[in-house]
Amino acid sequence: MTATPSPPPATTPSGDATRRAGKRVLLAAPRGYCAGVDRAVIAVEKALEQYGAPIYVRHEIVHNKYVVQTLEKKGAIFVEETAEVPEGSIVMFSAHGVAPVVHDEAAERKLATIDATCPLVTKVHKEAVRFANEDYDILLIGHDGHEEVIGTSGEAPDHITLVDGPDDVANVEVRDESKVVWLSQTTLSVDETMETVDKLKEKFPLLIAPPSDDICYATQNRQIAVKQMGADADLVIVVGSKNSSNSVRLVEVALGAGSRDAHLVDSADEIDEAWLAGVSTVGVTSGASVPEILVEGVLEWLSGHGFEDVEIVKSAEESIVFSLPKELRRDLRAEAASLSEK
């Protein structure tokens, strides 16, 4: 499973002036795999090649049903808790990150660990540790129960308060209003996050922001592309799994941008032909953990229903690539060195 290929160059439509007669598809770019997801999926594949099956993975490596099922067929075993991994085995931590206590649990069970946490999530973890060490109250904007939020909160549980959207601000209390900082889950709606931040600033005027954006570049770029096509699309189809936060946000962004209707599907099999009633323009995008093959399936389905004209809506170029987890790089280098000596 490799990185999503770059979309072909095309014009970006906007407004009724560019609306063509007949049926068309607006295809968002960028879409699909971000650098963190690509790294995590390749890490599982490389680990299976390097060490052999099974490779245990704590939680879904990324939130996508197709990816998880594909990796299971290759020998990955997904578990919910570290205690489910047999002692002495290899366990990989998902792209969403884990709390320090999980590393401790793995050490107690003598597990060899591979940490596939997205580097952008690791950045938020480090920010949490830093601000906790400086005795700040940390207001973590995110969704209760999401793996990423659980992992980040575990870095400084005595200093972190979860803020689950703008409506939750009224419940927030801090020890010292002069030492408050906000951080966020990386896969949130940019607009809703800033609405939450604005409300927090009203309540805590001295609130400080993280050194750089916590919402990842890929989440922002995909939301911008959907905003650009939302007003022109009668229907937006977002390819992604229901437990994928960034995919769910894309549906919300499409509706907020003016699309009449928007739906989240795991694949073309879940598209309801009734959605096409009265529709001349369909927008298509995919979440950051979705392989391109699933988008191709949706485009093929739409083509079979008369939507053959495809235009690209391009919001950004993405060239970021993350190196494999250090544990895996170390062993791959050692094997390469051993082979070169023979």
C-alpha cells in the first residue's frame, strides 16, 4: 500500500460561471492519505516483511475499515489493549499516539515496540509535557474518547482539561487565569476549533496559543478544498470510515460551505442512488486515512450513473514525507549492513 498519487493538473471551478450543462464531478485535491497515515501503513507492511507475521497493533493503525482489513489479511492483528498481546511479541502503536502508561505496560510484558505515532501528534504530546512542566493549565480541544485525545491527555493528566467544542467552554475552570494555554486534537474542524478558542479567550483573556497550529496541514488542506467546491456541489460524497474524525469533519464542512447534501461512505457500495435525484454536480473527497482505490471506486460508480465529467478542485500541493519509526529504521539498517558484509 503506497502513498496516494498526485492528482492530474486541472482547472479549479468556482461559482455558477463555470457550471457546465449536464452532470459533472468536482474532485477535491488534495485528498486521501496524509504523510502520517502513509508512514503508519507502510510501517505495518515493512514490519511484517522484516519480522514476519503476526505483528500486533494496538488499536486500528489508522481509522479506515478497508486499510485495517487489508493489513489483517497480511498478518497484522489489531487489539484494543496491550494486555491482549502475548508476552515477548512485537506491538505497534497506532498513528493516533498513546499515553506514557501504555509504554510502561508494554515494557512490563517485555514487548518489542514500534511507535507509529504521527509526528504531528507527537508534537502536541511534547507541547503538553512542556506546558505541564511550566505548571500551566492546558485546555485540550478535542473529542472525548478519541484515541488521540486519550494519548495526549495521558502525557499530563493533572494539567489537562478536555474542551469538547464551543458548548463545553462554560464548564471549564482553571487554577490560575494568567497561566492557561490551549492545544487541540490534530483532526478537528478548523472553523469549530477557532470558535471554541474565541469563546475560551472571552472567558480567559490571557489564554495563550500553541507555538504552531496543532490541526495538521492535511486536515486543513482537505477542508479548504471542500469549502471551495461546496457551494458548487449539490451533493458531496466523502469517502471515509465513521470513526475517522477528519472524515466526519469533511461532511460538516461541505454542508457549512453550501452543499445541499453530503454523505460519508466507506466505499461506492454504500452510495444510495436516491441521493442523485435532482443533482447535476457531485463533489468527491476522502479523509486522510483513505487509500485512493476507494475514491476510484466512487468515481467509477458515478460514471456509471452519468457523471463522467470530472474536474479537479485543487487547494494545495502536498510534498511532506515522514521517515519510518526509528525502531523499524534501526532494524532495517542492521539487516542491510549484515547483507552487505556477506
